[in-house]
Amino acid sequence: MKNIQSRITDLFKNNRSVWLWILWGILTAIVLQVVTHINIPTYSANGYPDGFLNPLEKALAYATAYPLVAILKLFGISASIETAFRSNTGMYINLGQFKFQIIYECTGIYAWIAYSAAVLPYPTSWRNRLIGFAAGIPFIYVVNLIRFVFLGMIGAWWPNAFEFAHAYLWQLIIIGFVILMFWGFVAWSNKQKTLQA
């Protein structure tokens, strides 16, 4: 029994920085989840609640929907935005015969939280953390917008494949992209440490 306890103690002592990174990452993710999901309803011009959880959700939905519709139109897809809602959340993208909704979870917020929770507590200088964070967030936005362009094309041309592409294919791509970005950040951060040494 003492041998097992000794091994566990050594595991924690020898990998202290990894365990602290995991702990701070979990705490960062929880804080970001709470902060980004605070309920501060927004209102339309006529004073009715417009269905958004908070101003961040509204900004992300608009920043996703309007560029998406513009890009889809470049590909010859008739796309429009529907914002006439009171009890629903998010925005609808109307592709004629097919319509899909952009909700908070679709805006890349969870990919941003996961990436931030990995980068911000990573054991490197605060300068490197902030550069990694600031560089990663726009990349996640662009990849998420590309995801929606492909989903819009699939919805317009192959609506039966939309659910598979949305729920499985692009979820895996986004997860892989966030992991790849974090790996790139770690490699860059370690190179910065070597250059500064």
C-alpha cells in the first residue's frame, strides 16, 4: 500500500506544473463559461426582448450571420437573415427551401473557451499567453465562419446531409483545429523560451 501511495505522491510531485496547468485550465473554463453566459437580455428597437442571452451572444450572432449571408451570396446561394423572433434565441439563415438557426453554441464560443482555458494558464510568460490568446481568437472565428459557409452550401444543395455535417463532421474538425492551434501555441511558446534563454 505504501508503495502505491509513494508512486502517486511522486507522480504529483514530478508533474506539478502539468497538474497546476490542468487545475487552472478547469477553473479558467468555469469562469469563462459563467461570464459568457450571464443573462443580460437585449432588446430590439421597438423595446421587445430580442431573444439573445446577453450582448456578447448578440454580437457573435450578428458577426457570424451577416458575413455568412454575404459569402453565400458570392457562391450564388439565395440567403437571408431572419431576426423576427421573440421567444427563440439566435438568428435564422433562410436559404429558400432550407433554414437553419445560429445559436450561441454555434458562434464558436465553446471553442474559444476551450482554447483560452488551455492557453491562459499554460506555464509560460504572460506576454506569450496574451499573444497566443489574441492570435487564436480570430483564427477560431474565421474557421467557424468557414464551417458555416460549408454548412450553408450543404443546406442549400444537399439538405439531407446537413445534420451529419453539422453534428459530426464539423464538430470533429473544430475540435481538431483547437487542438492543433494549442499545439502550435505550445511549440511557439517553447521556441520563445529558448530564444530568451
